[in-house]
Amino acid sequence: MLQPIPKVQDEPHTDKRVVSKINGADILVKALRDQGVDTVFGYPGGAVLPIYDAIFKQNDIRHILVRQEGGAVHAAEGYARSTGKVGVVLVTSGPGATNAVTGLADALLDSIPVVCFTGQVPTHLIGNDAFQECDTTGITRPCTKHNYLVKDADKLARTIHEAFHVARSGRPGPVVIDIPKDVQLTPGEYVSPAQVTHKTYQPKTMPELDAIERAVELIADAQRPIFYTGGGIINSGSKASESLRKFARMTGYPVTSTLMGLGAYPASDPQFLGMLGMHGTYEANLAMHGCDVMINLGARFDDRVTGKLSEFSPNSKKIHVDIDASSINKTIVVDIPIVGDVGVAIEQMIKVWEKKKHSANKAALAKWWAQINEWRAKKCLAYKKSDTIIKPQYALERLRDLTKGVETFITTEVGQHQMWAAQFLHFDEPNHWMTSGGLGTMGYGLPAAIGVQLAHPGKLVIDVAGEASILMNIQEMSTAVQYRLPVKIFILNNQWMGMVRQWQELIHGGRYSESYTAALPDFVKLAEAFGGVGLRAKTPAELDGVIKQMMAVNDRPCIVDVCVDEKENCYPMIPSGRAHNEMILNSDQDISSKTPDEGLVLV
Amino acid sequence: MTDQIPQVIQRHVFSVIVDDEAGVLARVVGLFSGRGYNIDSLTVANVNKEQGISRITIVSSAVPQILEQIEAQLNRLVPVRKVVDLTSTGPMLERETALLKVNSTGEKRIEALRIADVFHAKTIDATLQSFIFEFSGTNEEINNFVELITPLGLIEVVRSGVVGIARGSKAIF
Ligand SMILES: Cc1ncc(C[n+]2csc(CCOP(=O)(O)OP(=O)(O)O)c2C)c(N)n1
Ligand SMILES: [Mg+2]
């Protein structure tokens, strides 16, 4: 399988102009080291053997062997999202690359910086339908921020440094570097990151001061303001979260957050209204609907957030800060667009606010808060408690209370459990909540938790899972066991694809087409078979004990099978195609009559 | 509160300056197909070998909000150096070249030649039964020419697609 390694040029003795060259695989490892990479998630194969050989010969970069390439990308996402660094992936050609595609699309939609190296068949075989050949750059073009095929070893180092720059700059995202096997074995010139600046890609991060000033004017004049914050604040870095907190306190205005932005503003703060959107809180959605000034900080008016576009917050002036100009006026036309880094923008807003000695309109604000508190009093997240059956919401409340005071990182799969986790687990710090928001990828949570745990050894990392989702990447249990990672998999086992069942119940006449998993594994035995710990809670009385047992496991993964009420639905809910003020609070209200025909086509 | 921009479809000409690297055209075309934008016409050619720069001219018809999106989305592509919406920026010139093969005899053949002459089309190939005319003009002028010559034996047309440039003394790049 291996080709003869071309002779590396001898060190030059006399001619100073000759630069020493190392082969492509060694260039890659050196470039990673110079980029400050300490961990690579990957899976070997024929087209990357020279790179694995180079990894074998060094100790600076730790390679984590996943069990499926899709797991590698999600693990890198978890690592990236919880550290603010770029996540790195290494996979082979053909099936290795295609398995990585879901993760790349996930990272693109959630703006997660990832650099993914894919092996490729040797240059002279490209286009020949060679063994394990696929058009990797073609396949990944629409699901990456950028990608490269490197055909010349002399350009490899430069390309890698550029790729890291592209992945982390502006709106972050995944970048693929496809490296033919012969390039990995050919000597090339190494250049350091300092020697490389991208010739054209320099995204604008400084907002226009003039727009900031107009925005602050509008903010100061507001009677019914709201901060609508998103994942951009997390991406901007912890300073952006600090600035947001400061600005919110200075103004006294209410704050809501998207799914991706949770943690940027502390959930425990009284100014926080909870998450907004399809399964957001009543108070957050009605405040969005009724506000007169909306301050969008690093969110993108996603369809899960806006509901029916034509009735979205009809009476507000809108400010939108986004580092990606294409996010502005894409679906919602705004009054004051601000292109730039959201952290910088908030800092500037604070400066202008202070300089102009602004203060909030006390009387109007008091009235607004009175209104909001009325909405809050609805207690939209209330659910029917039970002594006999575990309600999923109750399980999460217990998890929240028993982990209080312990630094905890939460990842999720996709479904009802994900929405309940967003509603019931309270996040007070950024980078502690990792979920697949944009793509909604079942199977994200376990590998992401592995990435998080590797970046934060000794910390509590929990994947809040559904029994259907967890089976999509269950093989990564084996990875967790290999590296003695004590990730916790907290399965809210309702035996159904709950979110699918909920939609079928509410808008498809209760025809439960293929949403029941008839042959689930015994998750306790499954955990044990992998070499982890398996626990089960069947009654509310057992729950606390099981959670404590789970938290005590510190040297291997632990699956907790929480048998929850299979009929529970996730509320509140804005039916598809409806506006914020048409939310449904509980099962007493009929959704099918509230879902307009045009809503049926929406997802 | 913000008035939504009126939903009238407009035809705009974009100039896109790109690094001349592998896959750049696929990125641009993929962006249009992936996001469901129209391409009325697309041309591309290298315009500066030394600096490795190509210039793409794209004509697209859409409502103003989408036209704004097209510009912003093109700007996101890493190898794109500059995007100019020539139609919005100011007075501009656009040209397209068409080659038309006309097969006819007798009266029709004479009439075809006469029409070509009126339009200042060049005759670049001739046989006893056919002509090939070369005609440059705006998209609309070519449409008119094609319309007139069609009943006179037009059997084949090839069009280059539109290229555009802003009027005046300033270069866009
Ligand atoms: C890869 C993938 N396939 C299909 C879906 C559609 N989907 C969304 S939620 C869901 C059900 C998830 O079930 P489970 O993991 O048990 O979570 P629950 O809703 O029951 O909490 C499905 C099938 C998806 N999001 N991702
Ligand atoms: Mg389920």
C-alpha cells in the first residue's frame, strides 16, 4: 500500500539559498504544532498513512482515535465550542471523507471553527475512479466555509496556515484540506504561520462608529426594548459575554437568547427571559413580539426564532449586529445594520452610552417590566408532576439541582430532550452548552461530549440524550472507554422519537408512522458491554440516587437510562407558520387547528 | 415598522473579481444553485495573468432583497476579492456577442444580408446556402436581431453571455 518514500534532500552545506525541505506529512504535523494544536480527532486509512506515520514519531500532538469519522468532526466541534480554539480532524479519502460530511455541514450552520484534513489518492490517479477516490472538494464545497486540494508540497504549509486563518476569522466555520498521498511523501518547503498572511480574506470586524451612535440613540429612547442575543456572542469570545452583561445591567433591559447563545447571559439573572423561538418561553416570545426596539446581537433571525416572517415583531425598530454581512436583511429587514464583531460593537455601545450620559427611560421601562412579569406569571414551563412516573422535565430539574456548584458542560442530541435541556438546565457561563442548532444532527452529543471532556479533563461533561439519537453514534462509547473519559450520557428514554411523535400527534392526526423504536437495546448492558457503567432510573424516587452515582464515576463513560413518560410533549410551542403571539402553552390547546396549511410544509 | 422593500423583479449585472484558482467558478455557480438564485448569464475569463485574477460577469434577475443577498453571499466566498453591482453603482455598459448561422436562398438570403447590414453585423463565413453573422450589442439588441433574422433561415445561435463595465474614468479594481 505504501509507496517508496522519496529521498529527503540533504541539509545544504554551501549554498545558502537552498531551503531544507521536509516531506508533506511532516509539514502537516509541524504546521499543526505551530498553530498551537494539541489534539487531533481522526481515523486512519490508506490515503493518510504517511501522516499517521509522522504522528507516530512525535509526542506534541495527541491523536484521538474515534470509531467513525462523523464522530471525529463532532468531537472536534465539541472541543472547539468549549475552548474557543479550532478543532482539528484527520480522515482518509473516499469513505473517510464522506463520513465526515455531516459534521462539516453541522459546523457550517453553527459557525464552528474546524480544520479537517482528508487524504486523497495520489495526484496522477485523481479523476480515474481510483480505489477510495471521491471528489472531496466537490462534495464538501457547499458544506464548508472553504476547501483546498493541495497538489504541491511546497504550498502545503502555507495552505494549512491559511486554512486556520479562514476557519477562525470572521464568521467561523469548517475548512477542508484535501491532500493527495504523493504530496504527503514529497519534500516541500516549510513556512511558519508568521510568514503567511491571507492575500484577500480579511473580514471586517470593526463596526462603523456612526451606526453604533445611531443604534445607541435608538436604544436610549426605547420604551419597550429587548436584547435578542445569539451564538455570535459565544464565538466572539468571553469578553463579548462580559460586555453584554455589563451593557444589560447599565440599561436594565430584558435579555433573551437563541438556542446557540445560551450561557452568554446568565440564566439565573432576573433580566433573563429565557430562550426564544419555537420552544422558547412565553415571556421571551411575547416581549419580542411587543417590543419597540429590538437589539439583535450576533443572532441571525433563524426561522426557528422568527416564526411567521410577515408577523414577526411588527412594531419594532431593529438593530442587527452581525460579523457576516449576508446575515443582515436576509429574512428580516432591519433599521440599523451593523457589520462587525459583536463583542467590539457592544463595547463601543457601552462607551457611547457612557459618553453621552444616557439613561434608560425609567417610567417606560417599569411599565414594560410589569408587562413582562405578567407574562412570566403564566409559568409557561410548568408541567404536571407525578410520583409514579419520571417526567423528563423533572429529571432535568434534578440534574440541574444536583450539579449546582459543579462546573458542568452540557451537550445534547436532537429532539424533545434537547429543547427541555435548553429550557430546564440553566446556563450561566458561555462555552458550557454544546448543541446542534442549525443542522439539528442526531448523534452529535456523544462525540461532542468526548471532545469537550478531552479539552476539560476532570470537569463534569454530560450528554443529554434521547434513546433514538444516541444510537446514531453509540460506537463512540468505545472511544470514551479507550481514553478513560468519564462522559455521562443521560438518556431521557421515552421509547419514541419524541419530537417526531409530538408533531404526528399534533398535526398529523395521531398517525405515528415509524416513530416508535420497537427493539431498543438494554442501555445498561450496552454500557457494560463497551466497558462503561450503566445505570437506570425507573421511578422519581430512584432518580437522585442514580444521578449521584453517575456523578461519582470518574474513569469511564456512564450511561444513565432514565425511563421517562413517553407521552410528554414539549411546550410552549409556536406552531409552524404562526407568529410569536400565537404560541401554545400546553396540551389543552389544539395545535392542528392553529397550524395553517402553509405551516404544514415547514419543518 | 421597517417598510419591506417592494417585491419587484429587477435585472442586475454583477462584476466579480476573483482569484484565479481551481474550483472558484464551481463555488460561484454552486452558490447560485444552492440558494436558488437565477443566473441569466455568466461569463468568466482571466484578466490579469501575473496577479492571477479572473473577472466574472453575472446577470441575475431577482427582487431587491435577493439582489442584496447575492452581493453579500458572493462577498463571503474566500477567493472573491471584490463584488460590484454594476447596475446599482452607476451608469454602465454591457455587451454580448452572438454568432448566428443562417441557411436560406433566394429572397430570404438577400433579406438576411440586408438586415445584418442594418444592424452592422459582420459576415464572418459564407457558403452558397449559408452565412454566419457576428453581432455585438446589448442583450436586448441581440434579442431584436435574433427575432428579425429567425424567419429568414436562422438555424443556430451561440451567445457569449454579457460582459459589463462601469462608465467613466474610474476602474473598479
Ligand atoms: C440525523 C437525523 N435524522 C433525523 C432527524 C429528525 N429528527 C428530529 S428529532 C427526532 C427524534 C429524536 O428522538 P430521540 O433521540 O429519542 O429524542 P426525543 O425527541 O425522544 O427526546 C428525529 C428523528 C434528525 N434531527 N437528525
Ligand atoms: Mg426519544
